[in-house]
Amino acid sequence: MAVNRDALQRGFAEFVGTFALVFVGAGSIIATSGGNLTAIALAHGLAIGVMASAVGHISGGHFNPAVTLGFLVARRIEPVLAVVYWVAQFLAATVAALLLSWLLPETSVNTVKLGTPVLGSGIGAGEGLVIELILTFFLVWVIFATAADPRGAFRSIAGLAIGGTITLDIFMGRPYTGAAMNPARAFGPQLVGDHWSSGWVWYAGPVVGGAVAALMYELLYLRPARPEPVGPVESGVIEPRAGESA
């Protein structure tokens, strides 16, 4: 099936956003030798927050194959468009990793394995899987609550909420799994640097966590559509006119 102009525009927006995440996120790990948790968390969160705010109106600002899968299982994106997003996301991550490997000092790159997420000391693959699953659940849950739910009170600042979730997840998970929450974020550095140890953790965990969060939010809050609530003026919801039912 031919890909139309709209899909290409959306796909390119996903490419730019994912590229920014990997280039800035993995780049911050290389720049700090992996030793500055605050800088790394903020770099990832700001990259996502800024890009989601910039192009969220074009593509939805997924920048993450697990997020796209969540929208697919919730039937909020067409399969063909989801494939376009996945191609753009994985390609962007690979290009970003290639550029980081080429542009930055080899010693700095090798010290942190090009920013590839790795399991921390004492963390097995099973524990890492569950951590990535939970962190990605939080991320996709917030995306659905702020960007997908038309009744979300904070929809206009969804980028801030999503970037903040990335940041808080990294503060918790970075020492244990790298807190990738994103198969593309893992794939680029893994492929370019050839670092595949326990690599499946960063695919299975986010995929399951994202799908579960999307389905739960969709079934609990979005399907079937709830009636519009009414309340006093100060609540921000207008009361129905006399004679009209809520």
C-alpha cells in the first residue's frame, strides 16, 4: 500500500523527535561518563518534552515503538501508519547513534558503550524486565491521560507531563536498567556499538508495559465514551442550560 503525504509528514516528525531523544539522551551519558544522574534524566526528559510540544500536533509525539504499539492495540492508529512510525523511530535511533560514534571522542564513547542501556550490579534480566515494564507503563499511562484523552485537564501541556515522566523514571531506573523505556532508544546504540547483552529486556519490557497501560486506560476511561461532566463555573465545566439534560 502506498504511503501518502500525510503519513510521510507524520513519519518525519517521528524521525526528528526520536533522533533528538537518542542524540541528546545518549549524548548526555557520553558527555558525563554516565556519572551525572540529574543531567542524564533532565536531558532525556527535556528532549521528549520539547519535541512532543513541537510536533505533537503533527504525529502525536510518540518517539517510541512501545508508545506506537500502545496506540495500535487501543485502535487509535492505523496499522500502516504504525509501521511508518516504527521505521522512522528505529532509523532515527540508528542515525543518531552513528553520528554520536563518529563525532564524539572514541574513549568517551567506549567508556559508556555509546549510551547503551545496561543492567546494574545485582540486577538480573528478570528484574530488569519488570523494572522496564513498570517504568514504561507509567510513561504510556501519562501519554494517554494527557495527550489521548480529550477530557484531560492538562492536555495543552502534555509535553511537560510526558517529559517529566521520562525524567522521574530515569531518576529511579537509570542505575538498574538504564531506564530506556523505549526499544528504539536501546536499538540505536546496541546496533552501532554491537552491545547486545540481555538486549531483549529493552524490547519485551517496554512492549508489554506500554500495551498494558494503553489497554487499561482505553478500556477504563475512553471506551465507551463517558458523558461530559458538569459542575460549577469555577470547575471549568459549564453547567447545562435550563431544560437540557447533562
